[in-house]
Amino acid sequence: MDNLFLSTIGTFVTGAILSLLLKSKGKIANRVSNISAITGSILGIIMSGSLLIGRFQYHTIIQTSFPLLNISINVDQLSAFFILVISTVSLTSSIYGLSYMQKFIKQYSVGSFGFFYNLFIASLILVSSASNSLYFLIVWEIMSITSYFLVIFENKKSENINAGFLYLVMTHLGTAFILLTFLLLFMFTGSFEFAVIKQQANNIPLLVKNVIFVLALVGFGTKAGIIPLHIWLPRAHPAAPSHVSALMSGVMIKTAILMMIRIYLDLMPSGASWWGIVVLIIGAISSLLGVLYALSEHDIKKLLAYHSVENIGIILMGLGSAMIFYSLGMIPLAILGLVAALYHTMNHAIFKSLLFLGAGSVVLQTHSHNMEEYGGLIKRMPYTAVFFLIGAVAISALPPFNGFASEWATYQALFAGVIAQSTLIKGSFVLAIASLAFTGGLAAACFVKAFAVTFLAKPRSEAAKNSVESPMLMNVGMAILALLCLVLGIFSGSVVPEIIAVTTSLSAMSNYTPAIATSPQSVTVSQGFASLNLPAVFIALAGVLTIVMTLVYIKTRNQKVSAVDVWDCGAPPLNSRAEITSTGFARALIVMFGSLMRPTKHTIIENNISNLPYYPSSKTVNLEVPNVYETKLYRPVHTILSFIASKVSIVQNGNVNQYLMYIFVTLIGLLLWSNF
Amino acid sequence: MEILIFVIKFLYVPLISPLCIGIIRKIKAIMQNREGASIFQPYNDLLKLFNKDEIIAPTASWIFMYTPYLLFTITLIISMGLPFLITGDNIFGVNDFLVMIYLFAFSSFFLSLAGIDTGSSFGGFGSSREMTVLALTEGGMLFSILPLAILTNTTNISLMASSLAGLDFVYYAPVLISFIAFFIALLAENSRIPFDNPATHLELTMIHEAMILEYSGKRLALIEWSAFNKLLIFAILGANLFFPWGINSSANLTTTFLTMAITFAKVLIVITAVAVVESSVAKLRYFKLPDLLFTSFILGVISLFLVVI
Amino acid sequence: MLRLYTKIFKNPKTLISTQTLYHNPDITIIGEKLQSKIGKLFSGSLAIREVAAGSDNSVEQELTALTNSYYDIERFGIHFVASPKHADMLMVSGPVSRNMIHALKVAYECTPNPKIVVAVGDGAIDGGIYKGSYATVDGVKNVIPVHFEIPGDPPSPVTILTSLLNILEIIDSKKLGQQNG
């Protein structure tokens, strides 16, 4: 196992260095970097898979000469689960990247991209396996920095640089809070080692625990993209190349979920029940608002990014319910909640990366992120359309795909909470169920919009008209994920026991009978409260569909089918301008949720004759959903910070002599302080 | 014997559903002082459509082609999970109410895609409205059944119905409130007045009809038929889940036919209510729909709190 | 509300009796030959799409009257539909103004087979009072094949209804095949 882990990381690092060395030969660099990433991912799958199947963990500590810093690696079941998800997504993304990156070879440095890409995947795996907080912070930073360089890869576009900068600021804001979290943990446990922290967790006073909870929630919440800390997501994801978006949205933000589980349910599990309520409500708000913002988007990748906010919300609802149950001592139900969260984590990684890859194929052909310029691609890119449709069906939580299976489990966890003890807890669970119910419907609406506007009807631009099917390798990457969407759903009866095993491997959860049980066909929760039999649904759908089609064919085989244009009420032939647009599709919902979204509308009418309003020459309608977080939250904070910074800058005058004096004074001060 | 009962249950919904639509239309006609079409008219309509040729726009893709079959299939499958003729096990896996709600969402999802597929502008906004109504109904649907699930400690619809049948009458208040919530969701999901006028010819006001304007022949028949089925499924749910008296487990043919007859009698009451509502109220303005749908949702929440507190 | 319901059920129905309709003389004019197979297909269900091809709206008013509670066309299994793709019968009114030629053709193409075209009103039959005008093409038959004609300017609802019943009867009993044969 030692060798396997090191060779996984080694493969990525070698790939990174090789691709940097081959920088001048873009084509070869691209191949080398992606093939090493593929190899590394396969090794990662083998490693984590064998750990999961064998139900053992891999642990190693390398001492370093720095005080307090050990390279402590601990791949327990939970880490292995996340590494499996990371490796699967990176495998398909890299297969996709092999041909996707070719269009950049002439314009940008693909070699340096390969360097950061490989390091990024390696850091994802290292973050998931880190077991020492200082070492964790280092690899966490590597992950943030490499992903920053991946975001600004297309550096000739200024908006990408801006997006990257925002991402950098936000991620370091998060890191600051994480740093504080670990420092507080160090203060009260005396160690940076996770294992020691876990043993000493009982010594932490309750108040400090609460502070740690809040700090970690903000810190990791920034990475996960909970509302209102989500603002970097819809900027950074569209800027990055699509398979990097797939990795960032599919797995990078999940590392934050891993760390939340790690801290709240593994390192110091005896929290107050209001922690869970807070997480649950944040999840409910994030999911509902995330999907509403997604609806208002017409940039396909921003839309997908907002859906990540939504799905993180759903995962947090599972996690929050687990935390509440845990604090109430209802461990079997806590396991159910955590299983739902982990299951959805995995499923979201699969279908969201599938959708990002699909979006990447579309963007590659149409050279636009704007969905209003797509249309009719189902005829031109039939395979991509099928894959994207599967992703859309899965993310809309429609049976029998995987998104439904995990949302169903989340529902069950929430239902169980409704019967819980106090009214406050009941109320928050009801809120969460309501949010999840509306989120489900809204997500379906949003993906009808995304799929229909992109792939159906007539093309709305020249580029869309001339687009062709993407190369085979890109389709292979998507096909694997699409198949997984179906398989992970239908075989939920075989997938869930593995996740239950991961959950019960946490020391806080072991020795309890989970409130969720499985048989090869079905998943049952709370001693028969509900059971889900997705294979039956799938077989019934397929079987009855075949019967219906056969019968209808026999009945109507003599009837002719002829092609006549769309009924246009006798007007001259309809063109693509008459189709519904992405904005138009979602407008009604946005207006109906107006109190949350505050949509604005500006109409500009230009008249031919300026004083006569009867002959308008043009009419422009601007529909917008304002970004309240920037104007109401971040702008004021920014103003205050700039003010403080301007005061502080008095001591920062750029004079080297003065800086030397500062150092001198500080040293003297320290010496004096240590003497007293 | 079991196979025979299974087949009877499988065919019950598709065979009876046109009759229910015929009865609704008849009642509406009577309320308008008309004589109206025969109650068997929908059968004639379907039969005729199956015998006609088809016209499909060249812009349409496979989504447009296969959606009607999918819709019809989904209604057939869901009908097997309904709480009448309880056959014990659940071979299609649709007894869970979440599966049922999300399968209906599945059919709306594809119907909306099919509406946009041809590039018809009517289809486009029909789809937009359908998904809007669906998204807002989801809460009411879920929360109208959830109280019963908590009350009976199961999400299995058949088990829910059979344990509700033994419920003391004094505990019935939440069930009644739930039923009102469910009834509003029923009207919304089935595109009835006040949400949508199933008899309208004005494209600009349509929801469901706008999406199927481009269909003809057998595919139109399938879509119409699945809409009929959907209404009957909701009616049976309303009649047998909320008022679960007279449901038998189907041991033999006699009880099977008895249950079918009782169910049909109860369904008649529900669809009469639908017809009377349709005749008495006006169609709501589109942007007023959320008010009604949120009412349904809030009623569900109230009922839930009555159950859990 | 209650008063409304009681009023509805107190008031007797005022319907035109079927007897008078069925015994009216045959006033439908049969144009072209219809395939005899149509007969059994439409029995009991006929969907009509109305196309106003430059008419003066008089015919439309009479057609609208068919759906009211006096004539109540629905009881015969006849109903109007929103799209020609759902229709079995196109009812064309008006002398077909030049702007409507394209629309009429498209509507005809969009109607799936088997289909019937009925020209309603004198205008639709041969141009009526607009005959010879430069703006019209003098009747539907010059644009698309016409199977039945209902004369009158405009034909009264009774005439239209009686003719429709006749048409149904003709189709039903395959009278058409015999007449032409």
C-alpha cells in the first residue's frame, strides 16, 4: 500500500514536471500530462478501491526537520471514499482533456497547464489523506494555488484574470478561518496531529468548541460555496477550461465537505444540537437560492456553477441532519443522514462533472458561453446531447438515476427528523424538507431550460449551425460518467452498503445498527419506514415501454408519418427568433420568487422621430437579477477594509532602512518580552 | 389467479380513464345547460387518433418521437403503485410516494422538452409554464402526503392506506387538511381550471395544450391518453389514500371486482368535485398561481404540524 | 354560489331538437370524391379546425354559435381544435384573399390524413359577393381540394349543423362511394 500511494502521487508529480519540461512542444506536453493524470487516477482508483473493499486503512508518518510539522498521511475509509470519487472524476476529465486541450495548443502554454493540472489532482488526493493540520494547510494551499492558475489559464481574457483574483481572495479568506480553527484546536489539545486532537477533544471547553464550529464552517464553507460565501464559484468555474471546472465543481469543493465531516463528526463529535440546525438551515438556504440563481443565468457554465451551490446545500442538509441526530444520541439516524450526504457527494461529483464536460463540448463548438446562441445541437452533436441529457435527468433527481437515489436518502433522513424531540428541531427539518421539495422542482425546470435551449429546436447562431460532434475521446470521457449516473442509481442496493461501511468506520458511529439497510435490489430505512427499489423501476420502465411501443406499432403500422413544418398559424416560416429563450423560460419563476430575487427590468425605446413615441425604431429590454451579495455584503466590507488599509499604509512606506528598523525593534521587543 | 388479478389491475387505469374524462365533460356540459358529448366520447377520440396518419415537423428530434411512449409508460407504471387491489408486494417499485411524485416530474420533464423540441413558439412557453407550475406544485404534493406518512409510519402508499383505514375518526383532521392541499395539487398537476383550461383554443393562454400542439395521430392519442390516466391516478390517490374505506387485498375475483367498483364510485365523487370546481371558478391569472399553490403547501405544513405535535 | 347552482338545475334545457336536424333536406353539396375508408375512421369523433381565409366574419359568428348551449355541437361528437395537426376537418370560410393562400395551404398540409375540407359559405365556394375581385382567388377549391360545400351567405347555424350531420352520415354509410360509383 505504501508503494501504491506513493506511486499514485509520484505519477502525478512526474507528469507535472515532464509536462513543464516539454513546454515548448505543446502537443507532446498535453499528451504526457493527461496520460500521466490518467495513469495516476487509475492507480488512485485501485488504491482507494482496495482500501474500501478490504476495509482497512493506510497510515504513515514522515518526520520532518521543521518543528510540529509531520507529513502525516492517513487514508481511512472516509478518505479512501473521497479519493475514489476524485480519481474517478479526474480519470474521465483527463481522457476528455486529451482532445479538449488541443484547441489551446497554439494560443496558450499547454505545458504549464499540464504542470498545474497534475499537481492539482495530486493535491486533491493529498488533502483528502492529510492527517496533520499544518501539513494539511500546506497541501490545501497547493490545491488553492494550482487551481488558481488553472482558472486563469486563458489569461488573454481580462474577465478570467478578475475571476481568478476573486477566487484567490475568497479562498484565502477561507484559509484564514481554517488556520484559526486549527490553531484553536492546537491550543486546547496541544497537537496538530488529527489522531491526538481526536483523543484530546474532550478537553476542549464548550465555548471554544462552538467557536471552532463557526470558524470551520466559514472556512470550509467558503471552499464549498455555501451562500453567502459562494460568490467566487459562478466566476471561477466559467473561467477555467471545462474539464478543470468539472474537477473543481465535482470534487474540489467536496474536500471542504470531507473536512466538515472530519471535524464535526470525527475529531470533536460531541457538539451541541444547534450546530446541526445551523448546518441544516444553511444547506436549505443554499440549495433553494442556488437553484433560483441558476435559473436566472444564461451562461451555461455559470448555471452549472450555481447548481453546485444548490447541491452542496443538499449535501449539507444530509450532514446537518446527521449532526443533529448525533447530538440527540440517535446514532442510527445520524448514520442515515451521513450516508445520504456521502451518497449525494459522490453522485453530484459524477453528474456535475458530466454536465461540465458536456458544456465544454458545446462551448468548444459554438465559441460562446451564452445559451441564447445555442440551439438545435441535438442534430449536430447527438452523443453529447444524450450524455448531457443523462446528466440533466440525474441532477434533476428523476428516478431511476443516481441523483434521485441520494435525494431520496436525504429526504428519509429529514423525514426522520420531523419526529424528533424539540419543536425547534422539528421546525428546521420541515424547513429543510420544504426547501428540498421546491429545489427538486426548480432544478428540473432549470435543466429543462438548459437542455432545451442548448440542444433542441433550431440553431440560433451561425456557430451553432456549423457545429459538429466532438472527438471520440471527449465522448468516451462523458460516456463513462453517463453510465455511472445510471449504474450508481439502479444498483443503489449495492452501492449504499459500501457507503454505510465508510460511515460506520468513523469511531463515533461504529457499534450501532444503522437506520438504513440494503438488499441487492433495494434500500430500506428506519425498519421499513420506506424502501426504494430502483432496479424494479428501471426494469418496469424499460419493459412496459417496449410493450407499449410494440403494441402501438402493431396497431398503427399502416399509418403514414410525413414531415411538414411546424404549424406557424399561417405566418411566414418560423425562424429561430421565435423560439423561447433561456431568459424567457425562467422569467416567470424569477418573477414569482421576486421577493427573493429582486429582478429588475429596464426598457429602452428609441424613436425615429424624437418627439413622437409612435414609431419606435428599436426597443431593448434588459432583464437582470442583481447580485445582492456583492452590493450589500462585500462592497461595505471592502470599503471598511480599504479604509483600515489606508491607515495601516502609513507604516508601509517602501523605505528599506525603515523596514530594517522595524525588524530590529521587533527583535529587541521579543528579547525583552522573553526575559520578563 | 394472481396473474389474472395483476392484469386486471394493470388495465384498470388505462381502460377506465377515458370514461372519467367523459364524465367530467358531461358534468361540465350539464352545468352549462348543454347536453354535451356522450361519456364514451373520449374512447372514440382516441380510437380515431390511432387510425390517423401523423405529421411531424422536420425540426423535431428523437425526444419528440419517443416522449409520448414514455409518458404513457410512466402512467401505467405508477398506476401499479396505487392503493387499491393491494397485491402485497410491489413489483414495479413505485409504492413509495417519493418515487411516484418524482416519476410524474420525470414525465413533465420530457413533455416539456418535447414541447420545445419542434421550435414552435407556443410549445416553448407551454413548457416554461408547465415547469413553473410543476416546480411550485412539488411542495404541495409532497407536504400533502407527508403527514399521512408520518401518521402511519410508512412512505409506502398501500400500507399508508391500509393503516389509515383503521384510524380513529377523531384523528382525522390532519388527513382532511392534507386532502385539500392534495386537491389543489391535483388541479395543478392535471392542468385543470383554475390553473389551465383544458378546453381552451387560445394558444396564448395554454399550458398543457400548448406543448402538444405539434403532435398528431397516434402520438397525440398517447399523450392525451396519458393525461387521462394521470387524472385518474390522482383521483384514485385522492379517494383511496385519504379516505381508504372499502379497499380489499385482492384474494379472489369477487373482492377484486368489489374493490374496483367501490374505488370507481369514490373516484366519481372526486371527479365530480373537479368538474364542479371547473364550472364554478374562473381561470386564475398566471402570476396569481403561486398564491394558490403556496396555499396548498401551507395547508400541508399545517397538517404535518398537527400530526407531529 | 348556491343560488347559481339551483338556478342551473331549475332552468330547463333549451336545445334544438335532433329530430328537426336529422329530417332537414340534404343541403350539402359534395365536391370531390372521398376515399371510402374514411367512413369508419371518423365515426363518433370529428375534430374541426376553422380557417378564416379572408372572410367577413359572418360565417365565423355562425360557427361560434354552434358550440353554445342551444345548438351544442359537442353532443354529436364534433369539436373544434386548436391546431390543424389535431384536426380531421378543415372548415374554410371566405373567398381566400391572396394573403391567405399560403396560410391555407400550410393548414391543409398540416392536417393529417385522412382529412376532409369543407367550404363554408358562398364566399368559400366560389367567391360569393367578392367573386372576380383582384384580391381574392374566388373560392377554396382553387387552392386546396374541397370535399363538401355548405352554401349560404352566411349559412345559418341550423344549416351548418344539418350539413355537418349529413356529412357524417355520408361518411358513415359510405354513401359517397355509391354516389360516385
